[in-house]
Amino acid sequence: MINKNRSKIVISSIIVLLPMLFGVIMWDELPAMMTTHWGADGNADGVGGKAFTVFGLPFIFLILHVFSVLFTLSDKKQKDQDPKALGIVFWIIPAVSLVVNGMMYRTALGGEFRLELLLPALFGLMFIFIGNYLPKVKQNRTLGIKIPWTLNNEENWNKTHRLGGKVWFCGGIMILLSLFLPIEVMLPTMVVLLAVIFIVPVVYSYCIYRQHQKMGVVYVPAAKSKSERISAMIAAAFGGIILIAAAVLMFTGDIEVQCEDTAFQIHATYWTDLELDYAAVDSIEYRTNLDAGVRTNGFGSVRLSLGNFQNDEFGSYTLYAYTDAKAFLVLTADEKILVIGMKDEKDTQTIYRVISEKTAPDSAKS
């Protein structure tokens, strides 16, 4: 199967990496830090360095693409698979790579788009496309609605995928139509439609299974081949690595403020460092309450809140704070707002005292 589809693997892999070529061509026009993630509210809430965004992300997509293709083709049952149905696995990740990297480049070059409208459009088109081919997918372990009842009985598989195709196709159309609804209604509607799309075929498959039980139909678990067992172990290991990495990001990281003679520096584990001259500070305030508002660009975790934020009081401002900070410094410099919140309230007080002394009029004269 791999040799038979070698040309498709090569062509689709090249498409996955095409955004890398665009990044190299536009290298001098791209900023040092580029938006790489958007929250559910459509606001940017994550960034990455230019080199990582241009080279690293397409390479990650390539790894996912090659793994999914090889994992699918390792299933011996795929040799009799419908070519159009099998084609789904070759072109889904290349399409995602083009769209996701295109979004990042557009943002980096000053363009705008509405993620809350783009997502329903992408989901709708994806389910229409997959739903059209789902009934043609023959029983296998790597492609389609893979649950115990479909894997262990061919009739169950065929009936479930015929219904699933209709549900996914109609669900995709309804998700597209939800674009005409108000934003506050559209997003919950899309979530409900997605739940229906995934739950209905599973419930239907189970009902068939229960009916077969009453009829005395025996469900025989299909034996896994050696390649399938190896692929499953690799997938489990890869998933474990992702979970560990996510846990590390969520619960680690520090903020350090160093007050020097003429300037102070802020070092944050997962965000860009900042240096500010005392002479540039127009005002400084110590407070014990802060409405952070919405992050528009930056990094957030259980431990840290970093990046560019927006609230009703300051408008756009920059925040370097621990998530559980109880006290904050609010500095104004060149008409920009900087907020600092250390984990220990005493550390925040110490930084406030030092910066206040350094920015006092008598200190400026000396």
C-alpha cells in the first residue's frame, strides 16, 4: 500500500511544507514574534518566534501527516478501500497546514480575519466533504467511525457509516447556515451541532448491536496485526509526550524583575523579556485589585498570565503576572500601560519601592 501511494505521500507532504517556502520569501517582512494561537473568543492568545513559526510548525504538521498516512496504510484492509474515501487521509492535514499557516502569516503581515466566522466555515465544509465519502469507507481499523460495534461486525459498520454520512453531510450544511446567526447564538449552535454529528452515529451503532444481540448475531473482535499494535504503541507514546509537555507548560514558569541602576528588566519563562528605563516611567501605582480583561496576545496557564491584554480601564496594556497574584504595579511609560504582579505580595512591594525611588524627582536630578 505504501509503495502504491508513494507519489501521493510525496506530493501531499510537499503541500504541507509550502507555508515554509512563503515564510522564507517574506522573512524580512515578518515580525520577530508571530501569533500562533487564538482563543475561543477569536482573540490571539499565543505567540511564537519567527523561526519556530516559519519552520517548526509546518514540520510538526508534516510529522502528523506522515504518521497518520503510514498508520492508515499499515492496515491490510485498506488494500480494498475505496480510493476516494482513502484520499481523505492524504489531503486533510495538508489543507489544515495551508489554512492555519495562512492565518498566522496574514496576522503577522497586518491583515485581519474573524476566527469566529472562519471556524464554522471550515468545520461545515469539512463535514460536508467527509460526509459525502463516509458511506463508501469499507470496514477497517484506521479510517471511519471506529467503535467496538462497527469494528466487530461488517453489517453494523456499513449501516452506521451510511447513516453517519448523511448526518455529517447535513450537519455540515447546518453549521454553514449558522454563519447567518448572531455571534452569541452561532457559537453555541455550532457546539450543539458538533455534538449531534458525533453522538448520533454512535448511538445508532449501539442500537444495531442491541438488535443483533436479540437476534443471536455474534460479534467477533478482529485480531490486530503486528503493524497495528506497533502503531497503537507509537500513538500512545506520542499522546503521552503531548500530555506531559502540556502539563509542564501549564504548571511551570517564572517571572523575575531585576532593578538595575538606570533601568529594570522583566524576564518571563514563556514570553518575551522587557527592559524599561526609569527615566521613561511617567507614573507608578500600587494596587491590590485588577480586572485583567481579555488577553489579545500572549501566554496563559494555571501559573502565569503574560502578554498583551485589553480591559475597560486601560484599554490595551501589557501584563506580566502570576495567575494568583494579589498585588500589582501599574506603570505608565510613553502613554503605554505596564502591569506587574508577583507571586509573593512582599516581592511586589519591594519592586514598587525600588522603582518609586528610582523615578522620584530627586533621584532623576542626581
